[in-house]
Amino acid sequence: MLVDVELRLRAEQALADLKAMFAGRLAEDRERGELPASLDPQLNAAIIATYLKGLWRMALVEYERPAFERQIDAFLTALGL
């Protein structure tokens, strides 16, 4: 947990905004019939955001775009997206 309260609040807001953006898009795609009606936009948005945080961390260590693209494709396929 971030000790600096202001920094933590900014990070929490940025994460909430990211999840809301993904959830909104997933909900729209579900409503258009592009995704299954059983898809939970909020849950999947949280999963994607968590994955992205890990991906960003890994990119700081070693960035290899082709490998990341394969991982992202496999990740989204596993989610049914």
C-alpha cells in the first residue's frame, strides 16, 4: 500500500478510471451482441486491469513486443474476448 495519502488517492482514482473505461466498453460490446450475455463487464474489467498492471511491471524489466502480443492474445482469448 502506498504510504503517501495523496499519491495513493491519485493511484486509486486512475485505477478506477481504467476499470470504468474497460467495463463501459465491455458492456457496450455485450449489448451489441459482440460478447456473450453472460459476460460480467465489471469483473472482466478488474481482471484486465490487474493483468495490465503486471504487464506494465514486466515491461520495465524486459520489453519484447512480439512476446507481449502473443501473451495478450492468449489472455484475451482465454477471457473469451
